[in-house]
Amino acid sequence: MTSILIIVVVILLLAALVQVTRVSELLSEIKSKDVNEVTDKDNNTQGLLFLIVGFGFLIFVVWQMVTWNHLLLPPASSLHGAEIDILMQASMALILIVFFILSPILFYFLYKYRGKKSNKAYFFSHNNKLEVVWTVVPTIILTVFIIFGLKTWDKAMNVDVTQSTKIIEVYAQQFYWSARYSGDDNILGKANYKLVKEKNIFGVDTLDINFGDDKMTKEVHLVVDQPVLLKFRSQDVIHSAFLPHFRVQMNCVPGITTQFGFTPTRTTAQMKETEGEDFEYILLCNKICGQAHYNMQMKVIVETQEEFDIWYDSKQNLENRLLTKKEKKDV
């Protein structure tokens, strides 16, 4: 019933607007006046409105920055993330400087050079110096930022994998994540999507010698200040692994393995002290992957080596999880 009333009200408003427009046209015909003619009064009104709305908008932007900036992500909790934050801050600083210089000029000029019948437009065809300035200066600035960005990207993506780097596979499915740790040998057992069934959700090849000490978990635990290499796979559609506090995002593509390495620098406990007791590192899916996409999350915990060892030792390895006693003997 409410929907019908809303539709009726909208139709009546549209009809009223049509009638008002029609009355205005009839009055203009009686007064022999063209309603489409733009007068100096109209120009003054529009120029003043541009000035008020424009500077009101700038005040609103400043208010938003002051009021809502604290809701942005806290400083990065990874080594490469700190460099990404510097790049982001430098880019935003440049954008805001240009914005707060050019926007007031734009709104002021809209008012100052509003239409007047007594004014005559000045024809300005070309100026070589101006062309050089507004071509060369942006080119130099953008080149510096592009080089800065490429170097930052190179450092973030080309991470050296050493013996101390823990290798973890993150497996995406509609609509949840699973993790597989590489065990004491730090080598993940081979996997194939054709082997996915029942408990073997990763499709691990149980004939591979390296699979036995792998461990499957429903959350990711990381050791603070220790490098980690996350290898991503997907069982069904394209997902996007997003760890905002570590400044990590990587697509999970069916049929191929993608990866991202980083070093966490702040434990979950440390983050709780500054961000509140409810804080948790979360792995999200940043690709709309289906109806339950919004709920595709997995907890990530950064802790000390001692805390990690206690948690890790409590997890069952895949050999015990997947194989029967006879199968273990055969292997």
C-alpha cells in the first residue's frame, strides 16, 4: 500500500510541475516576454550560487577530512606496507594541494566572469609558453610518481624467499577460506583439482612425499617479524585475497597459483592495545564472487614464535587426517 501511495505522490508532483511550467509559458505570452531569455539578473544569481555552493563544498570536504579521517586504516602492519603508505600519502598530498589551489580559483572565476550584456568575450587562440608549461610540468611530476610507484611495487612483489620464509597455501572456495601449512620441510605437497573430494578439499596428491607433514587450518597464524609467502589457489571462481592491514591483495584464479610475500611487524595483541579489544586481522575476498561474498572471511593472527609453536603443534597433519592406517603403511 505504501508503495502505491509513493507512486501516486510522484505522479501528482510531476503533473504539478508540468502545470507550473505551462502557467509560466502562458504568462510570458501575455507579457510578450521570452522565458528562455537569459538576463543579467539570471547571470548574477547563477554566479553567486556557484560561489556559495563551490566554497560550501570546499568547507564540507575539510569537515569530512577532520571528522572521518580517523576511520581510515591504521599504519601498515608489514614491512612493504610502510612504503606503500608513503607512496599513498605522497600521492594524496599532491592531489589535495592541487585541489585546494584550483577549486577556489575555479569557483571565483565562475562568479567574476559571469555573463553580462556589456561584456565582450576575449578571443585567445594560442600561447606556446603556456602549452609548454602545462605539458612539461605535469609530465615531470607524473614521471617522478610513476618511477616511485614502480620501485615500490617491485619491492613489494619481488620478495626473496629464504629458508626462514614460511610457505602457506591459501585456498579459496565459495564462500570461505582454508589454509595449508607446508610442514617442517617447508615444502607444500603437490595438489590437483581433480583430486578434490570429501576431506581432501585442497586436492592434495597423497602419493607425493612432501604432503604428509602439511597441515590444514581454518585460520592463519603468523609469527611477528618473520617473512611469509602466501600461495593462492581457487577451486571455483576468481576470488581476491585482501589483507588490508598488511597492504596485501592478490587474485585467486582457478587453474593457476598466485603468490604474495610479506613480513608482519605488529602482533594482534599490539594492535588490540591501540585499536581496541575487538580488533582482528581479517582475510577478506575483494572480488564479488557470489551471493555470500560478503561473508567470505578468515581470521589472521600475528603472534610470537612461542605462541605460534603451541598452536601449530596442536594441529593434525594431512597424513593422519586423510589416510587410513593401511594407506599410511603403503605410503
